[in-house]
Amino acid sequence: MSFKSRIAGVGGYVPENVFTNYDIEKMMDTTNDWIVQRTGIEERRWVSEDQSTSDLALKATEEALNDAGLDKSDIEMIIFATLSPDHDFPGSGCFLQAKLDLPGIAVLDIRQQCSGFLYAMSIADQYIKTGTYKNILVVGAEVHSKGLDRTPNGRAVSVLFGDGAGAVVFQRTEVNNEKTDGHILVSNLHADGEYAKELWLPAPGTGFNEMERISQKMIDEGAHYPQMNGKTVFVHATKRMAETLLNSCKQAGVELSDIDLFLFHQANLRINSKVAEILGIPEEKIFNTIQKYGNTTAATIPLGMRDAIQAGALKRGMLVASAAFGSGFTWASSIYRY
């Protein structure tokens, strides 16, 4: 018997605290017009002091389970994608598992940054196709706000990021009709570590010529804040996202024109618009959420999926393509029928 994976349920959660670009103007040397023009972002959500990454993941998970019509006891594995864990170790998946009261099941944390959800999705697909598990919870969740430089020094990076979580339950299924039955057709994963320091968070870490993972010197130099070469990221993101989408279409045996909806990673509206221009994708086929959430890294695609469903833009039977690019560099794409 041949097993495939389908999306059984989708959930999302963002904190209540809204920070508009006008709020950011008070913290950094920037303006609403500059942020909108360069990124497309109008506002983002940031957590309260008592909220952690796994707290956001729990909210998204509860919504996804409800959408799937499943009990939490039906989940056999958790795959958690994040670059902003509750703590350095153990992984946030363990904290989420404890909050769900699901002792004993497999938990896997992955660190593929903006490509994290698509990497996690592909891993879940493999475990399901081999018959190992029937229901797998995949979560992308981030709390960026607690690690951003909110002074004028952080303007280039800190305006981009928001907090949020998205969760998807992937379930074993038999596909009788390729044109209507929900399933994952193909996933495409890539990385190039040569560019690791073009978008990274240096400290804390063991890659320094010091005996401490974090020192006062690192803090004074701002090494504990994310750093980015924006121009390099933009050039590589647009090129690699377009390439991997074409590769996935070829592997799946479909044309770009067959895709009903594109759910791209939400890093920068200009990146998504450029990818659309390169590939000739109509703007109306792309569902964006960056204007209201900013870049929530591993959470952007599942959050977009949740919002697209609620908006009526994503319906059962539709063919969907997703692509992401981020720190690593890592990039990925997937084609799936919802």
C-alpha cells in the first residue's frame, strides 16, 4: 500500500500586542514610508514579557487540532521549527510536548530558519510515506522581539521581524484522485553554507576565540543581535526561490500555470514581487501576510495558510506552491494539494 501525506488541520496564533511602523519610529531612526517602501510591512505583533515561543506554538496547535477534528492524543510526533527557542536546550518541541501533556511521543527540533517549515513539512512527509506515523504535528513558531536591537543601531534588521506561530497536522492518506485529493506532491530542499555569515546571529556561540559562549565584549559589539547583508540576501532569495519553484514543478509534473495559490515565505514584499516578476506569476495568485505580521520566519507559511483559508483564498482541492529562503543560506519549495 502506498501512503501519502495530507493537510488535515491548520492553525495559527499571533500575540495581541500590535506595533505599527509609527511605534517603531519612536524607537529607531526610520519612518513608516521607508519601512513600507523597502519591505511592505505596516505592522507586526510582539509578545508580552510572559510569553515564550512554545506558548505561541501551543495556541496554534490547539487551533490546528480543532481544525483537523483530532484529539491531541492522536499526535504521534512533533516537529518544531524555530530559530528563537524558549532556551538554548532542550529544544522547544519538548516544552510544547509537556504543555500538550503528550509524554513519550517523538519530538524533533530543526534549525532551518526561514526555510524551517518547508524542511519540517518534508520530514513529516517522509515519516508518513514510510508508514512510521499516521498523524504528525508540524509547528513553526518564533519570538523575535525579545532578541532585537530596538535602538537606532538595529534599524536595518529590527523593523523586519514579528512574533507568531503556525501549526499544521499532517495525516496519512490514500489518494484516489490526484486532481482533487489532498496530498504533498513534492518537496525540494537546498542549502549553501558559504553564505552563513550574510544573515546570522553570532552570539552566544562557540565559534569565537574565547572560552565563554557570551562575553561582555560580544555584547558591547552587538554580536548578540541578528546581522544581515540585505543586498546579498535579496539577490540570492529571488534567484533561489524562482529556481526551486521551477524544479518542484518539473518533479511534480505540473506547470506554474496549474498552481492555484502561491504561499511564499514572508521576508520582504519586494522579494515576493520580484519572484513573481521573474516567473510571470499573477500577483492575484500570491497570498501575502507580511504587511500585518512582518517576518515571523518559520511561522510565515503556516500562518499564511491559516489566513488564506479564513479569507476564502485557499480551498480544498486547490494546488498550492510554497517557497522560502533564509539564513544558512537555506531555501526550499513544496507543491501540495490542499
